[in-house]
Amino acid sequence: MSTRVNVIGVGMTKFTKPGASPEYYEMAREAGQLALKDAGIPFEQVRQAYVGYVYGDSTCGQRAVYELGLTGIPVINVNNNCSTGSTALWLARQAVESGAAECVLALGFEKMEKGALGSKFDDRETPLGQHAQVMADLQGMSAAPIAAQMFGGAGREYRWQHGTRKETFAKISEKARAHASNNPYALFNEKLSLEQILASDEVFDPLTRFQCCPPTCGAGAAVLCSDAFARKHGIANAVQIAGQSMTTDYASSFEPRSMIKMVGYDMSREAARQVYEQTGIGPEDVDVVELHDCFTANELLTYEALGLCAEGGAEGFIWDGDNTYGGKYVTNPSGGLLSKGHPLGATGLAQCTELVWQLRGSADKRQVEGARIALQHNLGLGGACIVTMYQRG
């Protein structure tokens, strides 16, 4: 029988613009110490650490963990593009669930540079490989960043299929900024109107500048443990990981020559299906969602991939307000990547942190009333998707 896995401590730094952050190990130390303090345990109780980052040397994980203590524990360095933080969480969950360790740390950080996502397509320089080649075959080269071409192209394909208005994509960003206005950890806290978002510079149709997440610096952490460990240490505020799944690309990511498929739609849909099957909890039971909104187009597609609305139904879902407070779900109460920022290795653990706060009822002005079940979606091209279901005890 597998062991139930609990999140007993979370922490994150305030995300900052490139050039304005401390060193990566200092951010990691802050997030790690916050998570340990939240858990109420010393670092000496941690038996393994899984540490995620994308830009850095091969043992940056050790350099970061050594800031918390020198206890000789295994430290595993993790790199899985934009899903790195959740991959570290996935590995930590496996370690506890299997009985390999009673208490494990998942840590993620990123110190990014301006323009870190690149400004032109060059298949020799991108880690996205076959994804980039499909994009080039479908729509040629562009001066826009390659990620914007991919997700913008998927949004354009969706528009052609369903007649979706450009304003619908911008509406997602308006919602994100409204949520972030209540989040002191977010990079961008000011609200934006629909008109301001649409008037910002076009990056790649249908995306404008305010519909793209910024490169960001920051760190996040989570402490996971077994039920037995929690009982032994008198921990009463644990949040259960009820289910979790990781998927990578299927043949369908490339064979239909579809931009929607290529940016991870089938990965997301299948990961969500597996989690719903594992837990016996359906999308209709979810209260709050943190999903991977690197671009507004991806948030729109992910509503459908996660089963929050029917395929082709995202436009009505958005304009009916079913993605925000007072609707069916509150999606990205933190402001998401669009407003909070996207330090690649930290993003998944920042999502985890927000959802744990929500389920504990400690999210302050962002609190989703009565939240008991939360869903997390973290996507990286190249590719990997992790979907996690959390449940209050």
C-alpha cells in the first residue's frame, strides 16, 4: 500500500524583474527557510531534496540546499523547462509515497536575464527541438520570441476553428491583473483594462505584450511528509496531495500538424484525466485552480484540456465570469504567470504555495471562500505536463 503524502510547509519569495534579484542561492534560502518554518520542523528532519532550475550549473541544487544546512542528504538536480518546479514536487511526492523517505524538500528557483526566452527562431539554439521544427513548417519564421510564436499560433488556430474574438484572450489578462492586485508576491499588481491590454504592442497575433508572461527571478519551496511523520511531530495543518500525474508528448503532438496539439493540449488533457481517475474527484468538484498561463492563449486552451468547460466553450466560459470569483471556478487567484511572473524553476512550487494557502484559508484578500479541493497545472514544452490535485484534510 502506498503512503499518503501531505504538504506541511510552503514558502516563496516575492518575484522580481531580472537584474533586481539577490543571488539564486539567497532566494532559495529564503523560500526554503519559510517552508521549514511553516512546517514547524528543522532542516535536520529533511531526508531528501529535489531542486529545480533551468538556467544554472549542474550542481546549483547543492549550492542552494547548503544554505539550509550541511546534513549529507541526497540532493537531486531537476531541469524540465517550465514544468521544472512541479517535476521536483512530483519526485518528492514519489519519494514519500514509496516509503523511501518520511520527509522531503522540493525547492525551485531561477535567476533569469532580460530577454532570456530569446527573440528569434533558430533550431540550432532552441531546446524545443521537434516542437520548433513543427512551428517553422506550419507558419515560417518570425521576429517574435519562439514561445510566443508557438502559443500565439495555437491561439490563432483556435480562433480559426471557433471564431473566437481577440477580446476574449485579452479578457484573461484583465482577470489576471485584477487577481494580482491582491497578491503582494506578484511582480505586477496594478489592474489593467481590456482596452489597455489590447492597445499594448502586438507580439504575435492574437497576443499583445500584456498577454505574455515576463521573465522573472524568484524561488519557491514545499515540505512533504507521510501521515506517520505528521502525527509524530504534531502537525495539524497538512494539505493532502490526493493525486498527481506527469505526461510527456504523444505522437499527436506532432502528427496532426496542429499548433494546439503541439503546445501540449493532449499532454494536459491526459494528465488531468489520470488525476481525476486516481482521486475519484471530477473537475466539477474543484474550487480553485492554478494553471500554466504563460500566455493568455494557453490559459484558454487549458480550461478545455482540464475539463473546466467543454471543447469550443472557452469563450462563453470567460465572458460568463466562470473563471473568477463568483463563477464556477477561481482560476489563478495569485494572478498567474501573467502577473506574478515566471521564474521557470520556481513556478510550479509557487503554484503549490498559493493552493496550500487557499486550502488552509490563509490567502487573505485572494481567499476563495470554502475552498476544499484545488487543482494545479504546470506545463513545459519539450515537453512535460504535471497535474496535481490537493485536498484539505
